[in-house]
Amino acid sequence: MGEIRRTLIDEPSLERLLGLESSKIGFYSEVKQKIQELEAANLGLRIKTGELQAVFDAISDSVVIYDHHGCVQHRNHVSLKQFPAETTVGRHCRSLFHLDNEHADDECPVEKALSGKSMQMSFTTTTSGGESRYYDVTATPIEDPNDRNRALVFIRDVTEKRVNELQLLQAEKLSSIGLLAAGVAHEINNPLTSVAGYAEALVRRFREEPGLADDHRLRDFKKYLEVIIRESYRCKGIIDSLLSFSRKSEGTVGSVDINQILQEVIELVRHKARNENIEILVSLQVDLPLISGDPSGLRQVFMNLTMNALQAIDGPGQVEIATMIHDGSVIASISDNGCGIPISLMDQIWDPFFTTKGVGQGLGLGLAVTYNIIKKHGGEISVESKQNKGTKFTVRLPACLV
């Protein structure tokens, strides 16, 4: 019997013998192709993700996506600016919409959206500086295949729009009051003219018939009649000022005498000053140059400043109103010795709806409107104040070139 020989075959030779090498090459080739396809799909996905993120960040409103637990999943850069802490990823919706109430399904837009219903609402926040901000919210459900909704929330800052609406509403109220005041003033003016006219006629009778003055029963009549005439014309002056102040602004620009406007304002507020024991000191420069502007708007400016000065005084005090010409500008100043303005609030006094007055005493629009009117006239307004010492507002307006 012959001897059996065994031949050792290495692994590569065995793979070639069995044809495994070609199958491995084919397998590796298929895997490589799959990897390339996945890389291409991944690149396309990254491009699409970048495009969607660019769109997401280009939206001017705050956009926040909440997961099915009501926690922040994604947010855009506007949310980061407006609500940096409240929209941190993982933060619950109650930190923004219902911090004081753990469960507010009927009030929270996110909870509504997670339940499958769209919701619109508005809310207000107050900044650390005391400024109120107004927001409109729209929440929409994002349906997932596993029936676990997420919430897409748009938050729009509508503060400027809301302020404009409230200013318009206030302007309409003031316009209605002005029309009412004008009507009442006209009704009072007519009988007042008759009173003054008959009193003047009686005084003429005393001059024309000297014998009347000799009658001791009529001794004081002439003096009384002169008082009636004087006070009647004073009332007519107040009414004329009221009619001028209530006259609707047509936006027309003309030559305006600031001294005359201030005198009209003083006539309207003098009774308030007298009732509150406040002395009004007036120092108006004679021959003050005219300015170019809207007289109705400027009446509102100086009425606002004068009323603020009177309201700043609690008890006896003084308000000083002065005008002068300096470097080609007409300067008008209104100062008081009232409570003053704290340094911490000086930067906020021009903001709409900022007020230190009590509820029902003002909306905080006076100085904001005043500032805008002065700027439209190409002028400047400044303020100096010391707490518990008083405040001085100075208005500078360009004089008309002669």
C-alpha cells in the first residue's frame, strides 16, 4: 500500500480554491457602494438641515418647538434674545406661560397644542427695568406617527403695535373731550357776551347820567359792574384758550408765538394752581421771535409739561414758566419745586406708558408724545431734576428766519 501524503494549504489558497475571494470582493464592493450612498444621503440631509435651520433662524418671531412632555426641543435665535432662560432646551412650558400654575391646560398654548388643538393668545411681561412688553402667541400641534404630538409655537413681539393702538385710543378720547369742551365753551360764550355787554351798557349810563351816581342806593353799582365786566372778559379769555387748545390739529405748519401759547395754557391751569395753593411765576421775553410749527401740537406739549409740573407738587409750591432767545433758538422752560425724578428713572421717562402716577392719574403717554412732537419740529427737549428738590424741562425750538 502506497504512502498517503498530506499537503498543507494556506487560507488565501483555500479561498481561491473555493471561490471565496471573488465573493468577498463582491460583498465588500456592495458594502462600499452602500456606504457611499449613505454618505451622499447624509450630505443631502445635512444640506437640507442647514437650509431648514437658516429658514428657522430667519423668522423674525420667536419660534419654539416643544416635545410631547411640554419641554423645549428646539428654538431659534430670536427666542434666545427675547426669552433666554425660559426657552432653554429642556425647559418646561410653564416657565414661560404659567409659572404659578403647574397644570393650566386651558390657558397654556403648548398644552393645548399637545392635545391636538391650535390656540392663539396674548400675554404681557415686565422687564427688570419696569418696561411692559406685549406678545401674541400662536401654537400649532405637530403630529407624530406614534400619536405623541409636539407643539410649534410662534411668539411675536407686538409692543410697538399695542402702544400705537393705545395712543390712538387715547387720542380719540382726547379728541372727543375736545369736541365736547368746544361745544360747551361756545354755549357759555354766548350768554357771557350778553352779560359783559349789558354791564358795559349800565356803566355807560352812569357816565352819561351823573345824577345816578349821586343816589346813595346806587353808590356801589358802578364798582360792581366793573368787576362783572372784568371777570366776564377773563372768562371769555379762558374759553378762547380752551377753544384754541381743543381745536383739531390739521398738521399745517405756520408761524407760532410761543408766548401766546404759554399764556393760553396758563389761563387753563390757573384755577388748578389756585385751588392747590401753587404759585405760577411767569417770565416771558418781550418780542420773542416766532417759530415755524403746528400750534395745536405745541399747545399739547406745553400743557403736558405744565400739568406735570403742577402734579409733581404736593401742597404749596411754585411753578416757573419762562421764555428767552439764545443762539437763534427760542427757549421755553417749565420748572417746579416738587418731588423730582429719581436718577434711576431718568432714562425711562420718555418711554410710552411709563408713569410714576397712581392708577387713574395718567397713562404715561404725555412725555412720549411731547418728545415726538418736539422732534418733529426739529427741536430738542431736556430735563434736569433732583429728587425732593424739583424738575426743570427745557424746550429748544429753531426761530423763524426773518
